[in-house]
Amino acid sequence: MEPHSLCVIFGLVISIALLLPSPTFSITKCNFPAIFNFGDSNSDTGGLSAAFGQAPPPNGETYFHSPAGRYSDGRLVIDFLAESLGLPYLSAYLDSVGSNFSHGANFATAGSTIRPQNTTMSQSGYSPISLDVQFVQFSDFHRRSQIFNKQGGVFEKLLPKENYFSQALYTFDIGQNDLTAGYKLNMTTEQVKAYVPDLLGQLSNTIRNVYGQGGRSFWVHNTGPVGCLPYVLDRYLITAAQVDKYGCASPFNEVAQYFNRKLKEAVVQLRKDLPEATIIYVDVYSVKYTLITQAKKYGFEHPLVACCGHGGKYNYNRLVKCGAKKIIDGKEILIANSCKDPSVRISWDGTHFTEAANKWIFEQIADG
């Protein structure tokens, strides 16, 4: 896709997916000079790695040829989005080494949730950088970046211009971890559904707060089919009756679909409340489910088996995750390595997608 060609699609997505009578996002308004991203591991480009240590090899092997802060063998959807807009890959806000924020910043961290979790990261695996913290970071970055930008020199080269904040694209890809958090606490599907309105209330408030600071263009992902992820299939008790014909766990997908219906309603309300905003609801659930359930048709194989992992039906072991090593005869040996060809696989490590899958997913989104 040529740089900025995605701008043409924005109008189509708004008019078709959001049922507007006509496109309202002109091409001239679509020259986004920056992206500011909020999210979890699906869009984390180095936040968690900067705070708690790098995602180990073989993460990053396909494109970056070394760990690059991403839980994948290569690029994420957010990377392909940046490419399509002619922008550099987003630096993680938390990463103090080699970062350039002149065209935006990424506040996402792997394991992030919309609402704060009442557990530590070591207990649950969830990041302490929940969405409310990400907004505080953004707000602080917005204010302080302009103070330093005015000093000129290196700051002017590494920080966004003031007008970029109103012209930027604000992307949100978060909520998946909030749903699985309930199951970790042994909640029923109905109990998980019961707190979805609270999640979306908090997400909506964050979008309103960004709008209050000048944001006008929003790209909001719904959540994917979590019931098709190897880590969910391996970790949770799922009966045969709860498995669909493709091998996915129906209760988890049911919750994801419920979340998405309520999210779409929230987006409609936000568009009424924020008249100057353009808010695009991006249906990644349908795209990912299509890819997983029709993998062979699109050149992929073993859709429910992790490429990088260690043993079991799904090649996933939560105690021996991708990149895990073991000392054998005094030597450190990688025991959870990558599969032979990640380019034909969908699941990278049982939780996240391969670069090949991410590229395919983005292309479907961009094609409307």
C-alpha cells in the first residue's frame, strides 16, 4: 500500500462500517503527522520490555532480526498502519534508549487492561500500566514535550510539534485482557459480561479526555476471538460441548462478541457526544476469526498451534513460554524455539500473532 493511501479508505470505513450516509473524512484531513497509541500486547512496540526486560529471542527474528519489544516474530498491525501512513514505527513512551517521538508515541504495554487490576504483575501477569495510567502518561507527554520542544536543538528533532496533537491519529486496541481476567478469577461467562459496561465506560471516558486535549481522529479496534487463542484453549477448563467446529472455545468468543456489540454502541454514543471527532470502529474480530477458521484458504496452517512454544496439543506451556531457556550440562539451551516457517503460521506464541498474520489482518482492514 502506498503511503497515505489508507486515507481514501477512512472515508469508506466511516460510511460503510459505521452506517453514515456519506464519507466525512476528507483526504486532505487525512495526512496524519503522528500516531498516539493506547493498548496492550497487540500493539506494544516496547513498553513492557523497557519496564520489565526485553521480550527474549526468538521474538523479532523475522523482520527486526533481534528482539524489538514486540511479542511477535516481526511487525504488528500498528507497524503496518504506520507504514501505510508514511510514518516511522512508534517508539514506546517508556523506552529511554533510541526513541524518537517526533511522529507520535506508543503508551501500550503487554498485559495492559482497561481498568486497573487488584493484583501484581507477578501474581496475574497483567501490566500495572492500565489505560488510566496510559492516559496520564499521554497527558504529561503532551504538556512537557512542548516545553522542551521550544528549547530547540535535539528536543525539536525528537518531539512532536504542537499542532501534531490535534492532527494526529489516536489508536486504541485494548480490552482483551480485561475479559480473560474474569476467567482467571473463576468467574462465569455471565459474570464477565456483567462488568463489560464498566470497561466501556472507562474506555469512553479516556477517549473523551483525549478529545478534551485536542484529539479529533480515533481508530478503535474491537477485541479478537480470544476463544481461538492457544493459551486460552490450553489454560482454561473447556468441555467438548463448548468447542465449536473449528476448535475454538465458544464461551470466550461469546464474551468477546458481547464486548464488541457494546463497544460499537459506545462508539455511536461518542460520535454524538463529540461532534468534531471522527471515530472509526475497526472490526478485527471478524477478520481474525476468518483467518483462523479458513487458514488453509489463505495459505496458513495449524491455526490453533503456537509457532514458538514448548510441547502439548497447542505447543503452548504457560510455564515454558516462547524464548524460555534451560541450563543443561552447564550450558544455556533454548527450549521454546520458533517453528521452521513462521510465514505460514497464525499464532506466534499462543497469545499473539505472527508478522505474516498481522500483515494479512491489516490488509483486510485497510481494504475495508
